Amino acid sequence: MWWFVSMATIGALYAISGCFRLLRFLALFLRRPKDLRRRYGSWAVVTGPTSGLGRSMAMELARVGLNLVLVGRDPAKLQDVSGKIARCHGVQTRTVVFDLSLVSTPEGAEAMRRLREAIEGLDVGVLVNNAAVAKPGAMYFHEANVESLVRVVRVNLLALTEVTTAVLPGMVARGKGAVVNIGSGSSFVLPSFPLYSVYAATKRYVAVFSKNLHVEYKSKGIDVQCQAPGLVDTNMMSSAVKNSFSPLFVVTADACARAVVRRIGHGTLWVPNFAHQIQWWSAGFAPETILDVYRLGKHLQQREAFRMIRSSRPPAQEGKVY
């Protein structure tokens, strides 16, 4: 009898915990989007805005009335997206050429100086640290090129940190602001992300960094959050990866951007898209060992697909990224 009562008590506590999590989720989900311009300021800084989720984020922020400082490494693409934003939404834009993989180098220091000059005097209310790289991926750690791994760390971790140091002091001085760091479900929803170890580790840093900054700066009027989407159909995702998952769980960059912007200022860690939220909740009911085995199997399939692609491409395309 004591064993039955103990198990029933544990089960009841688990069920109550799940109910509280669901209620908290619904409370956040049902909140109305904030008027970002009125609540935080008239300008936003977006890194990696020339393609994929970053481009969609820039367009969505412009749609809700924010002027934009666009930070990316390709001058032509920056001008292209800047011109499109101005034509479609009539907001002001500034561009800063910054190869984030060069952060903490002399070239990176010069780019940081240009960024600080570009935002000086602006009412920057929102910072979106979006830029990230996932390659090399779908390979064992010992198979990866060390320089490529260092690039992942520089872009996903060091650059995010340094760009935040450039923007945050102005928010503190004005007593308002929102920092949105784009994380990944690979480091939050799932217990492991094998064969993408460095990428997942940098995204875990993003989540922990965001949570601690939120605690530090909430009393100063600044909201800091990590948005952790799942699979988004961007250039970062190769066809080999996309085809290995159900289309129901692969969302477009535009849909994800709308969900991210809608949730700015609501919660410290958020899975923005409903399809990804379903994955998050379902993953919570599976044992970690099963999820580990399943994910390793999926990524080994991707590894084999990448190997076939590399072996079949002509030598002239050796530098192409898939």
C-alpha cells in the first residue's frame, strides 16, 4: 500500500507541475503583442539580416514601424534588403558592414567601432542577435575542420556578446529596451544534438546568457529573452536535412519571424512557432535515452547524405557550402 501511495503522489505532483507549465504557457501565448516602438524605442538593430530568418525579422520589424540598423558582411546584400525595406515600409535604415566571424580581431574591432558610430544618438529600442552559422554539421567532432569550429564559436557566441555590449549601454541610459537573442530548440527542447555539438553548445550559451541578463536588467526596464525556434526553412538548412523531417515541423522564415516579433517582451525563453511548441511538449514525455538514440540516428542519416553530396560534386564546386 505504501508503494502505491508513493507512486500515486509522485504522479499527482508531476501532473500538477504539467498543469502549471501549461497555464503559464497559455498566459504568455494569449498576451497581446507589445507596441514595440512605443514601449522600447524607434530603432532596432538586426544582425544577419540579408537572408533567411534575419531578413524576415528585419522586414517584420519594419512592418510594425521600427527603423533599422542592418549588420551583415555583404555590402551588396545589405543595400538590397535596405532598399526593399524602405520601398515596402517607408522606414529609415542604416547599414554596417561587419563580418562577425572576425570578431575579437583587429578587423572586428574596426567593425565594432563603425557599429557604435552608426547607433550613436539613435533611440535603439530593440536588438535582435540573429546571425549564426551551423556548419560544419552532421559529422563527428574529430572529423570537423578546427577553423570551421572556431568560426561557429566566433559568430554564435563571441559576436552576439560583443554586439550586445555595443547596444545595451544606450538602453540602460534610456531606461528601456528589448534584447532578443535567437537560440535554437537544439539546445533547449532536446537533451542532445549529436554531430552538431559545437553549434548546440553555442546556442546553449545564448539561452543561459539571455536568462542571466534578464535577471540583471529587468529592474532597469530592459527585457532580455531567448527565442528558440525549431526547424526553419532557410539557407542554413540543406535539402538533406529538410527532407529528413516531416513538413509539418519545418516552418517558413516569414512565419517564424512573425511569431518571434509577436512574443518580444513576453517571457525569457520562448519557442515562437506553434508547430515547434508541439514538438517541445511532445519531447517532454519521452525519456532522454530514446531522444538521444533517435536524434543520433537522424543525424547519421544526414551525415551520409552530406557525404554523398560531397563525393558527387565536381572539383570546381569544392568550396560550395551545402
